Amino acid sequence: MDQPWTHRQRPERLERRLEFSDYEATRLFLERLELLSKQESRYPDISFGRTYVNLTLVPAGDGDQPALGEADHAFAASIDALVG
């Protein structure tokens, strides 16, 4: 079962794990994520296996310890929309 985004501290980030029924579904999601990432010029940290994808979003802002903002949550929502 897919989990919602989890807000973590130190360093601040959003994390989510997505589960898929098979490799084909995983691959299709990753292809859609690639297109979204290119469009937004934003690339999450990704690890994946045959039927899952782990995503980590770090704050888009500058500075030593940027905080998560509206743009980060909007990007997370755009990723959620890819899952359907």
C-alpha cells in the first residue's frame, strides 16, 4: 500500500514510497516522473526495485538549511498526480 509523503527533519525533506503491481507499472511511472522532472527542472532522489519506488524531495531553496516551502509541496502533489 502506498504511504503519503512523510515530513522528516535533519535534514528537512519529504519522503514517499510507492508500490506497483509489476515492473511494467513501475517503469511507466518512472518514465512519467522523468518527463515531469525535466519540465519542472527538479529531480527527486530516487531508489527503486521491480515493484516499488522510494522518493525523497529536499527543499528547493538556497542556503545552509533551507526549509520546505509551497513549491516543494506543489512538486510533491504533481508527483502524486502521476500515480493516478
